[in-house]
Amino acid sequence: MKAHDAMYIGGEWRPAASTETIPVTDPATEQVVAHVPAGTAEDVDAAVRAARAAFPGWAATPPAERATRLAALRDALTARAEEIAATVATELGAPPQLAAAVHTGLPIAVAGSYAELAATHPFEEKVGNSTVYSEPVGVVAAITPWNYPLHQIVAKVAPALAAGCAIVLKPAEDTPLTAQLFAEAVHEAGIPAGVFNLVTGLGAVAGQALAEHPGVDLVSFTGSTAVGRKIGALAGGAVKRVALELGGKSANVILPSADLGKAVAVGVANVMSNSGQTCSAWTRMLVHTEQYEEAVALAAAAVAKYVPGERVGPLVNAKQRDRVRGYIEKGLAEGARLVAGGTEAPHDTGYYVTPTVFADVTPEMTIAQEEIFGPVLSIIRYEDEADALAIANGTVYGLAGAVWGEQAEAVAFARRMETGQVDINGGRFNPLAPFGGWKQSGVGRELGAHGLAEYLQTKSLQF
């Protein structure tokens, strides 16, 4: 795989401060395919200084011109679509079709949406005898995860650029090659030097240095709740803003009035997509007691279609594979009924986990409370609507969810769920709708106008 042996800082590829590197592994073959620099605090400092120097000029650039640069970025990503999809398929292990449609097509569409928003957003408004201005927050530290490498980059960098901010990106160490392709597209799009900077490295080194750097005004992080707490503490000590998109344990509530076959099939597909490595996955399926065994049988039949190496890729690394298998073992130990899958490796090579379905899961079990981040579904029985609501809201998370049933009934139930986004009867993902969590699933929103607002601050002038 193509890899840069340098950092993208100040509009050019610069040698890293250290000769240390990070191996990039293909999780399907377990073979190292490239190496990238292991960034240090020195690299982070250089990138933040470049961003600070570039910020005033970019902040003063008219929104229409920022929109033009974002449209050029969208076009540069589109021109690299095949290369991006192939890179994601290699460093993440995503099946080719998923890599092309979701990992590549979605972020390109999101980049385009911010080109339009930059041109149309009202950056000033009249309120009585005041004029209220929306101004860029400053230098943004964007720390992104490996599970949707390009989408998570675009979901942070595109609105920050639209707002007039300068950015330093620290991508996940497992998927840095996609980030390097993004930096190439930024350069080609003519975004001024220093406005966007890329530092590859380990989270505990480069990520921490970036989060606590005094030259950073806002930290935008997507990842685990545990790391999000640490970043929140680091940022809080300096009273800097944070946007945190963290873990999830989303409920898929199937009401008795639902089309049970469709609800189960779509629910299984949702959990198995991206090998279960999706924070918003509906990993808890809640079914009324009278329909429970039928739903279990439907789920077992549906999951059989998700063959590892074909429709389901590997987990990103050996640590993640072992973590997911550990949760399967815990589910068995706590008394859940295994109806599909298990801990047995489906292939001799690759970090694969067999798609797994548990029945007779109770709300207090570990697999019903903690984020597994793998292709594991827990089916939970409920007695009535009040019971279903208590179970759905009975975790520390609140990122996403789904409700199936008669439309008005489903909407009424969804309005009482403590979560940031709910799909009704299979509603399509909307890249313009706000995405983000309640409770320990995060702070702030991404995508659309609400995502743009995260990178703006307000100033009022009274006349």
C-alpha cells in the first residue's frame, strides 16, 4: 500500500521528529502492508503552530470562498474514490462493496453537504438592537477512530473548514493510510497551507499531546467512552471546548404491531454491518414475550447469511478480536443461550469472529450492558411497553436506536427513549440530521447544520 513517511504540516509533507514508525496491518491476512511515522509531542507542536498561523487568514476568508474550497475537496475525494475504497478494504478489512458505498460514498456526500452549508449558512443575524455573529472557534484538534476512517475525518474536518477553523488531525493508528489520502485531497483542493494538518501516531502519545496543547481551542474526539472521559478531563483543565462522540448500546425495539420478519432481518443486518464495529449498532433486540421464540428463530436464520470473509469482514486487529470473543464467553458464563455463532474461529488466518446471536439475555447481563463492538446480537424479552422502555433506557449509553410498529405508536415510544437518534420502521440514515449521544454516549452533534454549530462561537454587537 502507498504510504507517506512524513507528516502533512503547513501545506507540505515534512519529516517526522522521530524515526519511530507504526506498522499498518491487513486484518484479513495479518500481514503488515505499510509503515507510517509515530508522531511525537514535537510533531504535534509543529502542526498546532502551523494551524495557529493559518487560522486568521482562513477565518477571514468569505464563506463563499470556503464553500468553493470544500467543493474542490469533495471533487478531489471523488477522483480518489477507487483508491480510497481499496485502502479501507485493506487496512480495515471492510468487504469491497461496503468500502465503496459506505466508507467512501458517504463521506464524499457529507463533504458536499458542507460545501453547500458554507455557502448558505446565516453567519450573522439581527436580534432586536443586536447583530449576532457566528465566528470560528479557532484551532481544532480532530482525533478520529478506525471503524469509519474517512467518514469520521470528514464529519469533523469538513464542518470545521466551513466554519473557518484550522485543524490538526490525529487519525487512529490502525487506519492512517486513508487519512494520508485525505491530506492529498486537501492539498489538491487548494486549501491554504496550515489550515489542515495531519499527524499520525499513537493515541497515548500524539493524541494526548494534541488534546492538552494550549494552542488548541476545541477537541473533537470519536472513540470509546473511557478515552472520551480522559480527553474531557484534559480539555476541562484548560477550559477548552470538547465534542465527544462515544460508545453505544442501542436498542432495537420491536412492538407487537410490527412486521416481525422485516424488523428482525433489518436488525440483524444492522448489527453485522462493518463486522459489528459501529458505535450506533442496534446490538440489543427487544421482543415481546409472545413473539420472542419466533424472533429468535428468524434471527438465527438471518445471521446464517453473514459468512465471514464474504459479507462480514475481520475485526480490525487481534486485540479487538480477542475482546469480542471474551464477551461471547462472558455471555455463555452468565447463562445466555447461544443460538448462532460462538468463539470458534471461522478461518485459520485473519481476525475474524463468527457472527453470533444470543437469546435469553436479561437486561443486567454484561453483554446487554457493555459495548462489545463486534458482530454479536443480544435478544431480550419484554412483557409490556413500560418494560420495553425501561430496558431500552436501562444502560449508561444513549447514541441511537430503532422502533418497529404502527407509525404513531412507534413514534410515541421513540420520543420517550433516552437516545440521540432513532430510526422508525427502517428509516434511512440521513447525513444532514444531527448525530450524537445522550448520557455517556457523548457531548455535541455531528453532521448537517448542528455539526457546523459545534465549530462556531457567538458574538453579539449592540447598537
